[in-house]
Amino acid sequence: MVRRAVALLATLIVAGCGGLADPAGGPSKGTGGIGPITFATGRDTTAYLRPLLDRWNQAHPAEHVTLLELPEAADEQRAQMVANLQAHCDCYDVLGLDVVWTAEFADAGWIVPLDRSMFPLDKLLEGVADTAIYRDRLWAAPYLSNAGLLYYRSDILKKEHLKPPKTWAELRDQATRLSAKYHMGGYAGQFLPYEGLTVNFAEAVQSAGGEILSPDARRVTMDLSTAKTALDFLVGGLKEGWIPQEALSYKEEESRLAFQEGRLLFARNWPHAYGPATHSGIAGKFEVTRLPGLTGPGSSSLGGLNLAISAYSKRQKSALDFIRYFTGRDNERLVLTQGSFPPVWADLYDDPALIRRFPYLPVLKESILSARPRPVTANYNQVSLVVSSAVSGALNLSKPVDETVADLKQQLGEVIQPGG
């Protein structure tokens, strides 16, 4: 029902697009256009944005930016963007792209390349700029970085004289014993079948010492034994009860609320969940650490948001000026202080004043630098759908783990084959 509603909304927006970029179906020729612009991005990242946008609008009244809020889930954001871009709609000027969409949007001709010299890429966190580069060209400006963290109830662990878990065995032991003692769920991530589940599975595989695809996404490099170990960790948690069954319906927001409302001892989530938790009933009772792994600290998937210019925008000059401003250091500081989102400027993570206010910054920096980017491929959406669908079947106990990973490897091979 939700998917049908999203599809209908996308169709209505496409139908209402003002003039096509080019009668022949090509991108806009008005690359120097100046005037009011739109900024399309997911609703899950917009709560803090309006005051930041107001600063730009007050200084640039002739280039007023209007925020277009897309659905919360990344899959639905992409679907709505793609529907409009395929129709060559000029309703978007600046696009907030998940870092894994760069290759697809560039390959399709939906975004325009940027001049590297106009952006201080050398001042950003190591590896972040790579998420905006495809075939040696810069296609977007890094705006937010991201890495998964383990949120935990520090008050309960302190009471039990325990340190936060560094391994899966420690997480399993603490979640099992303490959830029963304190009548809470043990652990949850994002286990609904969507991009979030793909990320959670990829992190489990990485944290067991493996990978799913080669970095260039041309080969399936998933070792069946390692993938089975990773999936067994998650499936075992559901079978044994330290991962509650309701976690199978969790996206980021549901898992954030479950932890924030005191229903979970441990939760995997992105850093943006930190700010709201400090203003909730568990304020002062939680902390964050790196994700645990099979034998020690694990590895997150590298997340984040990049800002790109639509190839069909008629005001690309204003869009470029806005992106340069919005990814500048001063605004990036506000991204952290106003939104609790990870900035991309490296030196902000070492600022003593910011560390005092956001004590998790050193852990977050370590998590980002140790995170792995997802495969760079124009077929990433297909890859993600195959992974999340297969893993969901195993988590719901409708398919054995051994059979799941074997079938997944075969399906991935079919997706990444030329023409597949």
C-alpha cells in the first residue's frame, strides 16, 4: 500500500512538471541560469534544515531555495527522484543523494559533473570525497558523512560492572542476560527489507572479515562461510530472543524510538539518533561505541549525503553557488551543532569545544575512517534489492541460512554481469 502511494505521488509530481529541459530529451542548456532553486532531499534529514536554509535565503533573496521533502526511506526517495528525472523534469535543482547513488545518477546523465578545484576536497575526512567520484570525475559535493554506531545503556552496564561489548559474543551474552533481568529488548538494527537491511548485513559480513562484492563491483567476492557466520549472528539473535521480533519491522526511526523510549539495551543506528536521545528520558543514561565484530570492533558501511545538480535544472549557476555555500566549513559546523549529523570537514572532529558538546565525536571519527564504502556501480539499487530480499527471508525463518547465502551469491552474479 505504501509503495503504491509513493508511486502515485511520483506520477502526480511528474505530471505537474513545468516545461521539459529540452524538446529532444536532453539536459538543460541553461547551465548559467540564476534564480530561485529547489533542494530535494529525504524527510529523515530535514528537521534541522530550515534555519540553515533561511540564512541562505536572507542573503540571497533573488536565489531563494525551497526545500522539497522526499519520503523518509532511502528506497522511496530514490524512486521519486528517478521518476522525475526520467521525465526530464526541471522541478529539482539540487539533489541530496545517498552516497551509493553517485554512479547510477551519473551513468544515466541525470546529474552534471563539477569542477574539483571549486571544492576543498583535501580538507575532508579521508575517503569521503571518493563517494562523489565516478570514472575519475566529481559528480557531487560531499555534505554529510555517516557510520553506524552501537548505542548502549551505559547506566545499566555500569550498574552491572560491564564494559560495552566489542565482540558479537559479548553483545549476545549481555543482551541475553540483561534483557531478561531488566525486561527490555536486547538488540536491534534496521531489519525491514530495504536499503537499511542491506547495510546491516554488509556490516555483519565486513565485521566477520569478509565482503560481498569487489570495490569495483565487477566480481562477487562473498565467501560463503563468512557470509553464513554473519547471517547466523542475526538469525540466531531472533531465534534466541535477544533480538526482538518487532525489530523485523524497524527502519532507522523505529529503532531510534525503541532505544530512546527505553525498550532496548543496545541499538545499531546512525549518529543523527544521538541528538534526540539527549533530550529524552534516557538522557545521561546512554553512550555510543563502535559496532562489535566477530573477534573485535567491527566495520560500518560508509554512509552520507552528497549534493548534486540536476542535469535538467534551468538554474544551475545558482544551484552550484548554493552547494558551495552549503558544504562550506561554517555551515558544516551548523550541520553538527543544529542537526547532530556528521560533517565532512576533518578538523571539526578534533575541535575541543565541539568534543565537549558532542563527546561521541572521537568514536564517530574512528568509525567513519574504519568504515567501508559500498560498491560503486550503476546497478547498486538492484544489488541492494537482491541482498535485502534474501536476508529478509532468512531473518523471517522462511529459508535456511546455508541456502540463503548460496542463492544470494548466485543472484548477485546475475545482477553484475554485463547486461544483467
